[in-house]
Amino acid sequence: MIRVSIDNELSYNVQQPSDFVFNIQAAKNQYQLIIEETLAFDPPLPFEEFTDPLLENRFVRIRANPGPLKVSYRATVGLNYMVGDPAVIQESPIAMLPMETIPFIFPSRYCQSDLLMRMAQLEFGGLAPGYSRVEAVCRWIREHIQYQIGSSNPNTSAADVIVHRAGVCRDFAHLAIAFCRALNIPARFIASYANFPDPPPDFHAMFEAFLGGRWYLFDPTELAPRNQVTRIGTGRDATDVAFATIFGTAQMTHMSPNVKILEDNVGDVAVAIVTS
Amino acid sequence: MIRVSIDNELSYNVQQPSDFVFNIQAAKNQYQLIIEETLAFDPPLPFEEFTDPLLENRFVRIRANPGPLKVSYRATVGLNYMVGDPAVIQESPIAMLPMETIPFIFPSRYCQSDLLMRMAQLEFGGLAPGYSRVEAVCRWIREHIQYQIGSSNPNTSAADVIVHRAGVCRDFAHLAIAFCRALNIPARFIASYANFPDPPPDFHAMFEAFLGGRWYLFDPTELAPRNQVTRIGTGRDATDVAFATIFGTAQMTHMSPNVKILEDNVGDVAVAIVTS
Amino acid sequence: MIRVSIDNELSYNVQQPSDFVFNIQAAKNQYQLIIEETLAFDPPLPFEEFTDPLLENRFVRIRANPGPLKVSYRATVGLNYMVGDPAVIQESPIAMLPMETIPFIFPSRYCQSDLLMRMAQLEFGGLAPGYSRVEAVCRWIREHIQYQIGSSNPNTSAADVIVHRAGVCRDFAHLAIAFCRALNIPARFIASYANFPDPPPDFHAMFEAFLGGRWYLFDPTELAPRNQVTRIGTGRDATDVAFATIFGTAQMTHMSPNVKILEDNVGDVAVAIVTS
Amino acid sequence: MIRVSIDNELSYNVQQPSDFVFNIQAAKNQYQLIIEETLAFDPPLPFEEFTDPLLENRFVRIRANPGPLKVSYRATVGLNYMVGDPAVIQESPIAMLPMETIPFIFPSRYCQSDLLMRMAQLEFGGLAPGYSRVEAVCRWIREHIQYQIGSSNPNTSAADVIVHRAGVCRDFAHLAIAFCRALNIPARFIASYANFPDPPPDFHAMFEAFLGGRWYLFDPTELAPRNQVTRIGTGRDATDVAFATIFGTAQMTHMSPNVKILEDNVGDVAVAIVTS
């Protein structure tokens, strides 16, 4: 069991009455136990909660008046991922894919697998199928794309990254997802709280690939131990799991999604991490 | 009540064992009654059916061996759309949107509302909100984009269409959806069987916008009477409702999605058509 | 006659030995008399001068060592544009175009007239040919594209601007050029020193269209009186007339291309300005 | 000496009075001797000739009336390329580049070296500079891009090819040029008549890189012996050297740019070919 403490504060300067949809709460699922959590708005505001029935993303909607707005989320989460042996994890034949995984083979806004079909075949089509092929995708990205903060923007897509050869965790995940889908491996985007040794605290993007009947977690950036990561949301790509979607006029003035590992009797492990 | 007869035949030449996911059956919902239907494969094949719990899309999956493959779908459908008065249909404030409509405000593969945000504001931001604003979007598209068969391809997106200024029904729908989303109006893609007076029989793409608490049907091409249209599928864009997704190697050799109006005691109507 | 004083200072912080190609000197041509000018480098450096035989652009090449580098260009220039009557200026039939203007009908890096062919025809194809059609192009751009500092970057092209609907003088010129070329009107990019009443001092981008056997100057931004503008360079697009091209590692730390009108007995004029 | 016979016939169906600019005549330069040539139009038409003073491209302009149009170009050309030793050919330092080669470092319509800067550095930045680095660029392209007729269109650019991973000779040349320019090696596009053993007769695209004070010929497709190639035109990219630019309405109905080697006492050679 790994116990994680999350302390996330977001501050905004609201100019006009604005609607916010937040997706900052840790997801509740069998591998991730919410031990305690609080969500608070300053000034205090009524809020509406909604959990996506399929993807388990937890959304909160508020309406804020002009002035400063502070959102605080604090939680203690117990992580208990199941693990598997990479060597024996196969790709699922199309005929065996659960129908609800099929949409995750389709291209999405930032993961244009349709455009990258030939490249995926040329680079990875000859590799043995299975967990190791997804690992090869991750390795290719680490070796061919520069991780560079500020090199991309919210409009940047996988096809852009292939040209510009630089990006951040979000771009790495988008590109990996696009390659997997082009190889007929369902893949989806994960927004998370991660414990970075180094960079400033930030949300972290990773991805899952569907192999051998389960979703497995991958991180092409290798910036954080995968089994210490707390999932916030799951989607086709970043568009589905923005931590805040603002309808109105407001600027973010501060963000500090801090993560502390309270207890870890597992260690970083070179195993496949089952996430659902 | 409008009664429609559908007779759709798709032929393929399969080179290697291939998996197909078809989405060609009429959707079942309160406005669309399946009076009778048959789905047949030649050679006969076992198939697996799946209905998307949220969007009601009906998928069929088969595995075909090399050789010719013929898929026949025949149905009689009763259409009974509810109508509304365009003059009184308002846009829904964000705070009033059901949470399950929120994903339809987000950009998708072919509807990059994020890129078209400023254009949507400049062209339509000053118009009175409501049903008439979505009509203005449709009118703009008819006036600024050439409908031209062969002018686009499966990779063509709304942003491409804004540059190239030509497209088919699918492109018209994608662009309309992108504009609506950029205006914070949830919008989604509809694949359908339509009764064209003129062009060769084909699937038809339209879109729905969420206004005043309901989804309303729009067709920027104005090629077919909207109340004679039989819905096949609903999605974020064309990617979700391809009539056939092929995993393997197969060429389509023939397609004839014929539609006949058996009975129509309604006529084409200049009203808002509620579709869910 | 209009007399203009230019005082342009560029400062760099050079990290490694770097080559610079500058294009900051006023062009010499029959409408533009260099009354006096000085070009100085601090620290002093030997430099090599080159004037493009066709386009009359004046390039200076230096090699700078690590450390600060300051470039100062001061000039007094007499401008004496010939003017024409917009009402009588015709477009040139292709058969009458001097062969050396033909390359300026072709697409270039930032002016993809090939992609905008249909849009140009739809928007401007029905207008009467002549000077007024180029004015219509300029007007369309002012009305449909937001002038917004910071909204574009050096990679931004005319096709991007059509999607994003915002840009600066450089983007306005690129788009106008692309439209003109798509209408078979040769058009080229002008880098200049302009006298802005308002915005901070900066280089200014404009464009020329070839009409009735001559090049005429246009400014879709309408930010500066066209007859007070001092031409620096002429090219297919911004790529040909960058004020500085750096081969190596250096950051610009300061830029102040100041312009003063010393004498103007002409005034801003609503006439066609012949520029070559 | 290599003697080549060229027999090129182009047929058009002209719908409306149209202007054509052809660039189909062999260039005249010190390595390429026009022994004899004829250019004929059927129906006979007056034509205007123009040779670009810098690039030596030979343009012919005609005005054709509605009806069929046939253009025939026949020539015997003597090729006598100078050769060099790849092992000793260096890249030219920026400070040593003749100023007239500088524009060939800039990005152009189909060679967006600005977008591919980081990729060029990552893939080729660590290689020893010189002739062999340009060879490495060619090899990379052969190994990573599929040569596939029909996979690209006239709008396809180097950045598109990096995503789609397929193209024809024109695309291979564009990508090679973009990479070279991103490495500060001037590079330009060559349109030519080539002697293909295999594919149907066609124009051939290659490129030149400026190394050690001279232009050297490269062919990333390796489809034709480089020393048997007859140059037609030289430009920034395909846009400058289209074999026909049509202003009006006309369809090409036939094209057969045949090439025969009359005499070759040289053989295909693994040497650097100096072309100017």
C-alpha cells in the first residue's frame, strides 16, 4: 500500500460572472481509495458534483462572481495497484476487444492516429505485439522528442509534436496514444497527481493501453514512479480531463498541486501496472 | 407519422482475415420506431451486437475471411419527431447544461473548436443567442463553403475546410459543430439515412445542437428534409459513427444506402425538430 | 518631398561566436533617396555588404564574438513616391506580365496562395478587377482579422491566420499577398520603417501588388501613412527580409527602430502609390 | 561525355482562352550542352521566351485558344558533369557563403525548414559536417519515407511528409532540402529529365546542396543515375519550376517525357557531382 497526500490550490482572478467545471478530485476506483478529502471554495460557493458513469471522472461545477477565487482540494489517498508480468501480456485481437474500448482506437482532437497510421506501421509494425511494443513506443518518444517546458501550447497535437519534436508530459502522452491507436491498441489519456522529485509541482499526464483484457499504465516521460500516481481523470485526450474549464473571463493567478508520499512499502517497480 | 423504407447493401472484397465493426442499423429511440428490420451477411457469419448505453448507437462486429462479403440491412422505420417553435428556443446557460452534454462542448478530431474560437466570436458572437444563432451558423456555411463531392477526404477537418472552402455533408456538419462548440453550444454529429431527391444514394451527415434543454436537428447542406431522416448514430464527430471500421485488408466494392419514403403526412416543415 | 529620420538600435547578447545577416538599411531606389546614413557596430566589427541585384535589398554580414553586441543604423531619407489614380489602374493580363513578376504569383512559405485559391475566388472573384479589388482584399482583412500584438509567432502563415483570425502587420501582409496571388495578381512583401502615431516603435510590414505594369504599395493595417514609409527590403514573404538572421546563439535584448518625420509637404493621400 | 535524347510531349484540352508558362527546355550551362533542340506547338502559336538571369531557367509563355493543344520538345543534350571526392567536401561556414546562396537557407512553401529545425538537429546535428551529412539526410529519407506514387498531392509539403511518411521524388527532395536548410546548408530544388529503368516516364525531382563553395547534386530516391540527368530548372522548391503553370481552364490529357541515353562512356559513379 502507498499512501499519498494531495494538497492542491488554484487561484483565479474572475473578471465577469463565470462558470467553472473542475476535474481535480482523485478518482474513486478499486485501486485508489480516498481515505479522506475536502474541497473548499473561497469565497464559499454552492457547487454541483457529477461523476461520469463510464470513466469515473468527478466533475464539479460552480458559478463565480467577479473577484478573487480560491479552490482548495486536500486528500489522502491509498494506492494499491495490481501488477502484472510484462513478458506475458499480449495485445488483444480486435475480435476480443470489449466494445466499450473501441472508441479508444479512434482518433481524437490531439491524438490523430489516422494521420500517423503509416508512421506507426513503419516504426512499430514489425515489432512483436504485446506489452513490450507499447514500451517501444514510449522509448521511441523519449529518444526522439525533447521534453521541454514551454515548447508546446494547449493547441498542440500529436501531429504537431512529430514535426516540432518537443513537448511536455501531455504531448508525450498524446503521441503515445496516437501511435497505439494506429496499431489498433486502445489507448486513453490519464490526468493525475504525481510526485516529481524535480520539476515544480504540476499535474501529470500519462496514458493507459488496453492489453490482454486490462488497462495498463504507461508514462513515456518516466518522470514519476507510476505506482505513486493518483488518477484524477480518464479520457480520449487532454480535452476530456482539463483540470479546469472556464466559461467566462478569468485568469489563473496561482496553481500548486502538491503531492507527498506518506508511506510507500512498495518502491518503484519495473512491472506492468494494471489500472482497471 | 412518416414511414421510411431503408435498403442498404455494402459489398467488400476481403483480402486477409479482417474484423469489421458496422454501424448501419437505425437507432432505436422515442422518435424513431423500428417497425421491422433484417441484417444479413453473405456468406453468413456470426455477429456480435452492442448498443452504446449513452448514445444508443448500435454496433455489429464480425470477422470475415478472404473473399467477397456482402452486408444487407433492410428496415422499415416510423419517424415521429417532436417539433418546436424556433422563435422561442433559447441557448442553455452553462450552469444549466446537463453534465453529460459538456463533452460535446469540447473539441474533437474533426471539430477543432479550440482553433476556431476567435472566428466564431467574430462571425456569430454578436448575434442574439438561441435557435436562430445556430441557423446563422448553418447559413454562413452554405454561403461560404462550396458543396463539392470529391473536394475532401477522410482526414479533412473543420479547420481544413475553413482554409479550402469546400466539402461534403460531413465537412459541413463538422464545421457547424466546431462553431457551435466555440460558442459554448453543445453540438454533436449525426450519421443518417436520408432521402435525397437528387444526388446518388449515400449516407448523410447532419448535426444536433443542445438548446433550451433539448437536442435539435440541423442540416447545413439543406439537401434533405430533416424530418424524413433516419438516425443511425450519434457522436462527437464522424470518427465515432463510421458506418464501417475495418481492421485488416478489405476494399469496398459497392455501396447503395437506398431510402424510400413510404408515407408522409407531415411534409417538410420549417420548424425546430427535437431529436432527444 | 517627405524627409524621414531613422534611428534604429538593436542589441544582442551573443553566447557563442555567431554569424548575423542584417537587412536594416533603407533601400536605394528612384523613390527613396538616402540623404545620409551611418551603420555602426559596438564593439566595432568588419562587415561585408551585399545588394540583391533584382530586389535591391541591402544585406550586411558580420561575425560576432561572445558578449554584448549593439548595431546602430541612422539615416535621413527623402521619399518622393509617384502617385496614380486608383480609378484607372487595371490588373495586368497574364500575357502582359513581365516574366520577372511571375515568381510573385507563386505560393511561398507564409503565403500559401495554392491553399487559398477557392476562398479567394469565392470572396473576391466576382469583383471588378483592378486597384479596387486589391483594396477590397485589404478591407476584408481589416474586417475579418483582429490586429492583436502577441497573437501570432514567426511560424504563423496566411493559412494559419485564416483559421485563427488574429495577427500583426506581418500576418496581414502575408494574407493579402496570398489572396492576390490566388487571383493571379503578383504580390510581394515589404519590410519597412514606418511612423506609427501609436504603437511602440517597430518594423512595419506592408505589401505591393503589380497592377497596370507597376508595383503599388498597400497596407491592410492602415496603421501608418503609406507615403511616409521607408522601404528596407522586398521579398516573397517575411522569410526573405528578416531584419536579422542569426546563425549561432544570441538573444536580442533591445530593439528600437525609431522614425521621425522631419518634413512632409504632402500629407496622407488617398491615392495609389507607385513604388517601382 | 554522356549524350541524352529527350522527347517530351504534353497534350492539353483547353476550355477557355488560357495562358501557359512552360519550363520544359533543358537548361544551358557549362555542364550541359544543348546539341540540338526543337520546341513546337500544335496548333502553331507565337511564343515568348525568357531565361532567368540567376537560375538559368528557361520559360516559354503562350496564349492558347479553346481546343486541343500539343507541346513537343525534342533535344539532344551532352552532359559533362565535373566530379569531386565526397571524402574531402566540407560544409561552408556561414561567413563563407556567397550572399546569393543565403536565400536557399530560408524556408519556402514546401520546405518549412523553420518547422523542422529541432528535428534536423536531433537527427543530424551530431554527425560530422560535410558531404556525408547530406548523404545521411538522403539515407534517412529513404529509410523513413515510403516512395509511393499517388500518396501525395501538389499541396503536400515537407512537414506533411514527416507526418504521413510517404511521397514521391518531389516530396523526397522537399524534405531533404528542408533538413539541409535547417542545418544551415543552402539547398535547392532541381526539376529534370531522368532516365528511369523502371517507372513510367516522368519528370524527376532532385536537389542540390551547397558545400565547399559549389553546388552538388543529390537524389534521395536513388531512382536514376545522377550523372545521366538533364536539368530543366532550379528553384527554391517545386513552386518555382513547375513544368507548366496554367492561367485559365485546361486539362492535361497526355504527358510523355521520354529520355534515351544515346552514349555513356562514364557509367554510374559513386562520386560527388558538381553542378554549378
